[in-house]
Amino acid sequence: DSSVCAPLPVLGQDVTVPLVTGGEVTYAALDYAASAPALQRVWDDVAAYAPYYGSVHRGAGYLSQLSTDLFENSRRTVAEFLGCRAEDQVVFTRSTTDSLNLLAAAIPADCQVFVYETEHHASLLPWRNAQVTYLNAPRTPGQAVESLERALADRDPYGPALVCVTGASNVTGELWPVKELAAAAHAHGARIVLDAAQLAPHHPVDIAELDVDWVAFSGHKLYAPFGSGVLAGRADWLQAADPYLAGGGASRKVARRADGGVDVDWHTTAARHEAGSPNVIGVYSIASACKALTEAGFDNLVAREQELVSRVREGLAEVPEVQVLSLFGDDAPRVGVISFVVRGWNSSHFAAALSAEYGIGVRDGLFCAHPLVRTLLGSDPQDPGECGAPEAEPGERSEVGVPPAEGWGRSLNAIRVSFGAGT
Ligand code: PMP
């Protein structure tokens, strides 16, 4: 309970689960950083619309027109939610991973990319075809800005450059100095994309105020269902690039040429990168979640969440065996994501016990941010042998770390508890 404001109703809040020790308990879903439960409001909006849905941009039929309106209004809602500038475009994608891969495919061929080694793999890896500079893990927000400035000062000042940074860590919950990093990038003629997958569910993200060039986020972390995401921002690179997917919807006109080939006139709107029949329900869900969060008021949501963050951290501080993981230190501002290790416990076993014996769902592992978690656990981020087994294959249980030998020992993975507007 909280004295600040009530949680927003979400799906699955009253699910009961059996315990191995007998009986059952109301499940506590505390893995919002993997996927947040959908808001009841989103579910209701989708249920009201679902009987009428049709394919968008596909004809004069009433249902297609209705869906097209909903789809394009959703684009406007997301643009408002992100405080987009008049010249920005909102492209609907499948996820943050998809959004950042789309941008990676659209950057100019000679673009230099600057990315911290601490990024989530979705922002660390898509740039593999570009010339990438990986920045070492900073230990303060100030160091993050300084190391970026140093790296940018060394670059070819005439070529295009892009900085990619996560607004809030999905491992430590810590906030990154996005506005300062954007100013540093722009001062050196570089552009910046914000991975807001973890930030947007917890904080207002204003693209113009932060002065970032692009923002990416996922519906399933923003209290909407899976399958839809957003890339919003400057149109120029996106529209100069080949379509992300080639197909219907991205092309305005297609004609056979006299020489036997095919001429294609691609759209220059967001549709250029949205080929195929779009996920209209997913997109509408994102818009519904954006409206619900705006109406609830981010000030209320942040105040409530910060109260919960303090309570969890105070509780963990009372357990001498617990070590909370942090890059920027205890006082760093953070969202409702807290990772820790427990002395004498293998993290996977600990997380399994929380679920089976207490009905508390948390995540264990390296959280798709292997170099960051390895740095936080004191492993050598450059030595895969030092860092234990890779993350589990789909369908497998995640890695089981070695029991610590003495003292704190060394965990190979961590436990993460995360929550948000529905908690
Ligand atoms: N960036 C961050 C910070 C994330 O937390 C996540 C999801 N855990 C992603 C990117 C990738 O999001 P998705 O899996 O929806 O593509």
C-alpha cells in the first residue's frame, strides 16, 4: 500500500499460484523490466475495438476506414506522448530491438557509432555493420558525459556520427544523463538515439525537451501487449534510406520497366518502413497505454514508484547477505528496477525459490546486458571464460552460476526485482 496514489489496475493482479510448500498465494509479478502487465484500460479499449477491426490503408470499406483512423490517430497520440517536433516521424515497429535495427539499417554508410559497453544488447549490437566505438562503463553520470565528449572530439568531424544510449538501465534502474549526452553529441556534430524501453514506462520522455534525435520503445514494457514498438524522430536519414522491409504499404507506385525490370516509388512518410499489414491492435494498445499514463499523471506515478523503490532498498539493506548492484552508486536516481546478489546463494536458485515458495516472480540472469552485469559482478567484461555460461537458449532454464567459494564469492548472474504503475 502507498500513501501517494493507487496503482493503475493491470491484468493478472489477482492470479493465484500453487506453492511447493503447499497452499496457494496471490502471485506478485515483479518482473516489469522483462514485460509489464497490460493495463486493464488497454484491455478494455482493445475489447471495445476488436469486433470492428479490419486491415488499415486497404480500401473504402467501413471497417478498413475505421481501423485506418485508429491507426493514424494512434500515431498522433504517440507523437504527443513523446512531445515530438513538427518534423518528426513516428514509425511503428515490432519492438525496441526492431526500432534500433531499423535505424541501424538507415544510418549513412560512413556513419561512426558511439555506444557504451553497458547498453542492453538491443542498443549495443545492431550497429555491427558500422564503425563502432565502444565506451567503457562510466562510474558516474559525469564520467559518461566526459568519456563521450573525449571520444567525439577524436572523431572525423566531417563525417556523420550517432550516439546510442539507454535512458534508464534495465539492470540497475539508474537514470542516464540523457540531456547532457544529447548536448555533448550535438556540440560535436553527432546525432543521438535514446533507447527508452526502460525509461518510458516510468518517466515522461519529451523528445524536444531532451533534444534527442530519435526515441525507441516497446509496447510490452509500457503496459500494452507484445508485438508493437516505436521509433520516433528525425525523418531525413529514415527517408533517405532503403525501406526496412520491401513490400506493399511501403511502395507508392510499382511498374514494370521497358527493360524488363521493376520501378518502385517508395513512400517518404513513416509508411516507407512499415511494409506489410501492420499490427493495428498492437499499435492501438500502445496509444491506449500512452493515454492512460498521461491521464494518471506521471508526477503521481513517479512519486508512488519512488516510495516503493525506497521501501525495497531499505528492506534489502537490512539483509547483510544482499549486495545491490549499482554503476553510479547508492544515491543515483533510479526507476523501479533493482538487481542484487545474495551471499551463499546461486541467483537462479534464489529466484526459483522466490517463485516456488513465495509466489514472487522475479528474473535471474544477465538481463540481455552481459558486459554491464559482468562489470557489476566484478568479472572481466572482456573475458567470456571468466564470465560463465551464456544466457539460456530459448526454452532452456537460464544459467546456473557457481556457488560462491568464500566471502562474497563471485556470482555469475544476478536477481532482478522490477515494478511500475500496476504495483
Ligand atoms: N532496451 C532496454 C533498456 C530494454 O530493457 C529492453 C527490453 N528488456 C530492450 C531494449 C529490448 O526491448 P524488446 O525486447 O522489446 O525489443
